[in-house]
Amino acid sequence: MAKDEPRKGRKAKDSSGKTQQELAEEHGVSLATFKRWEKDKELVGAALVEEVKRSTKKKIDTEREKIALGIAVAKMEYLPKQELEVALAEIAGVGDQYDSAILSELPSRLEGLSAPEIERELGTFVDEWKEERANAFSDTWKAARAGVEKMLRGDLKKAAAKANI
């Protein structure tokens, strides 16, 4: 495009003749950020005070939510996703072993027994697997708790580092 020809399209909003997009790129920020900067320049007096109050309130609310989440994690209301997935896989594995034991082990244990003997043998079998499941659930909670403690230690280290700055 020659310098003599007028620019087509939307007129530039800046005295330099550059578009907002060009100015944003020049400052190394997104167009949305640049527009927010331009909007903030127009704020004066009461509008500026209200914007500062709104921003401060938003920051406080964000911090409050972050602290509440940390407390909920510490109370074990939430568990770390990765540790929970591992633990649930372990529980599923115990369930699969139970299914396998029913199909492979149980028939041989019950072969040739009378009804009262079958009842006793089934009771023993069920008790063994209840204990196995209880151990799996216990390990699950131990793994989840270890994940929570690891996360909390990390947060405490960050807080200590921040306090020492």
C-alpha cells in the first residue's frame, strides 16, 4: 500500500495511527490486556476508587477461596486426584481378585460338602475377602492421606519462603 493512499477499514484510535492490536503487540501483551489498560486510563475520581475497591474485593475473595480449599484438603474433604486414582485402581484390583477366587477357588472348596458345611465354608471365604477388602481400603486412605500431607508440606514451604522475603 502506498503512503499517499488513505488506510481502509476501521480508523486507528491512537494518535500514532496504529491500531490497538499493533499497539498491544508493540507492548508484548494481548489485545484484551491493552484494552483494559486504555479503560483504566479513563478512570478518575470516584470511578477509580470504585475500580480499586472492586479489584481489592476480588483479590480478597480469591485468597479466601484458596485458603478454604486448603483447609478442606487438610480435613480430608478433598483428596489429591493422582493418589485417589491409584487407590481406586487398587480397590478395583481386589474386586477382580475376588471375582477370580469365586470362579476358581470356591468350587474346589465346596466340592462334596453338605449344606451346613457349605454354609460354614462360604462364611469363611466371605470373611477372608472382607478382610482383604478392608486392607485395600485402609491402604487407599493411607495413600490419599500421604498425598494430602505432601501437598500441605509444599504449601507450608511456600508460605515460609514468602514470609522470609
